[in-house]
Amino acid sequence: MTKPMPEHIRTILFNRVPEVTFAFWVIKILSTTTGETFADYLNLDVGLGLTVTTWIMSVLLSVALVAQFLTRRYNSGIYWTVVVLISIVGTLLTDNLTDNLGVELWVSTVIFSAVLAITFGIWFSRERTLSIKTIFTRRREAFYWITVLFTFALGTAAGDLISEGLGLGYLVGTILFSALIAVIVVARFAFKANLVFCFWAAYILTRPLGASIGDLLSQAPADGGWGLGTTVTSVVFLAIIVVIAAYLGIKVRRQRAEAVSEFGGPVAVASWAQVPA
């Protein structure tokens, strides 16, 4: 009879999303910044327009998601490609509502908050957990990516509402959302607040933080930015994302090798009854 697989080894070997570490949060913020600046680059600088840009990025995201769902477990390159693309599409969802349909930012914020709450509710009712440490099945992963998409859309709407709609500016937005994330960190580590709640609260807030940072760096000084431009900001941040994603890929391969050795080798791992996909 196969011995029970320890939870930490099970997570390392079969979870379809990465371990939440400091590097995870760094690359998450960078990807959200890139989503903001690259969407603006294609839409405005290249001149594709909002509709064409949305279609192109949605097709690319669909291809990346197919590749992601075809993998058997977490793959750093594919996973972070999906995150970058979904950050762009999430940004474009809000931009289309605002620019093409004339929906006010506060309305978009309320709509995406409600949709996200409903998504969490359905996910929990079906799986009895919202933890990303147990994304072992494709159904759970589908809930995960739908949630991520709506967090990006909500973060874009909330960030634009603070920075532009209320006229507080990009620097104030950056400081405000950084402070809110700091409150969550204190709540988690000082007061032992619920881990899953803190994760998703921080995940949502990193989107408007990243958007505020992106606009602060890329927009012209006359508009409250530092004038680096969308091209420079996007290229620099994408380069950093590639480096960190490569590091995470190497790290997880080493962890898997150690986990297989600890559990008893490839045969023992292969004989373990995995959760159906």
C-alpha cells in the first residue's frame, strides 16, 4: 500500500501555481505595471486602437491559457506569460468599459467587486477552499484564472478611480496602495489574520499599485508622471520579469528533485494516487 504523501511534497510536485514568496510578489507587481504600460503602448503609441489591441491580446491570452492547461504542473515560463497577458487583458476590460462604453470608473469598480465576490462564492461552494496551495485540478485552476482576471480588472478600475477619477495623482495612488498592502502584511504577521483572505486582498491591491507605478513612470510630467514613456517602462520591467521567472523555474526544479528524493524516488511518486484532473 502506498504511504500517504506529505502535504509539503504534494504541493511542490503537483500544485499548478507557484509558491508564494517575496519573488512571487515582486514579479506580480512588475507584471501589473507591464500590463498597464504595454496596453497603453499598443493602444496609443503603436496606434492599434483599443478594440484591435483587445482582440490581439485576448487571442494571445487564449493561446497561453491552452498551453498552461496542457501542462501537468507548474511551469514558470508558461505561468508568468499567462499572468502578464491576463494583466493586459484585465486592464483592457476596464479601459473598454470606460472609453468605449462610457461607464464611470466608480461603476466599474462596483461591478468588478461584485463579480469577483460571486466568483469567490462559487469557487468556495464547489471546492470548499480558496487556497492557492491546493490548485491540483484543472477545475480549481479554472476558478483561479477567472479570479485573477477579475482582480486585474477591478484593480485597474480602482487604481484609475483613485489616481485619475478623484484627481489624486499617480504618486498619491502609489503611496496609498502601498500603505494598504502594508496594513495587510501587519494584519497577517502581527495579528495572525486569515492567510487566504490576506493573500487575495494583497493580490487585488497589487494591481492598482502596479498600475499607479506604471503610470507614474511612463506618463509625461505634465500629467503627473516621470516621463519615461510606455516603451522604456514596458521593456525594462519585462526584462526583469524574465530574469525572475527564470530564477523561479530553476528553484522549483531543484525543489522537485529534492521532494522526489525525500518521498522515495520517481516510482513512489508515480504510484501515488493523484487528484483527478
